[in-house]
Amino acid sequence: SRRRHTRYLSVTGVQTCALPIWLPPNLKAVYGGLNLDATTLIKLPDSLEYVDSFLDLRHTKITTVPSFLEVKHSLYLSYCFNLKSLPRTITCENLYIVETPLANNHSLAKLKKWFPNVQNFITSRYTT
């Protein structure tokens, strides 16, 4: 079984976990890491533009991200995202894409074309 990690959202001090998480609709920046892995959050605020450390969306039910998003270090996405539909204005140092064994692999050339503002791409398999 997958371990559940716990982090603290420094903006509100709310602990993220497997419960529903409600972020302020006008949230523009998170100064620290934001771990929404294994939460039931459906949508990120459209106003969110900057995350200072990392943003983990691996096992959420989120399928869209804001049209402009800068993550200082690492952005984690899962196979449930339609990568082609994500905005090209995502900027981050490392983009981690977690896939299931049945998911199609995304070639590095495609990823570089889809996300020109990402420095490094890391793909891995997710197993239960």
C-alpha cells in the first residue's frame, strides 16, 4: 500500500491529508511546499501563480492546473493528467510524472515540446 505523507501549507497552517482540502479562491502564492497527494481536492485556485518549493499533485482528483504556474523546484503530476492539455506556461526546475504500469510512456522529446519552461523531466512507474 502507498504511504501517506503529511506536509503543512505555510500560507494557512492547515495540515494536508486524505481529507477534503479547501484552498482560498484568491490564493496567489504558497511560500513552502504544498502536498496535495491523496487528497480529494478537485480544483486549484485559478489565481495560484507561484509555489516556492514543491507542488505534489500525484494522486489527487485534480485534472486541471492554473493557466500560469511557476514552481521553484519540483512539480509532481500523475498519469491521470492529460499532459497535452496542460498549459505550456508551467515553469519548474523538475517535473516528475508518475505513471501506472498500464499508462503510455511519454517520450522526452514530447515532454520538451509540451513544456519548454521545464528544466528536467523525471518519469517513474507507480505500483500498488
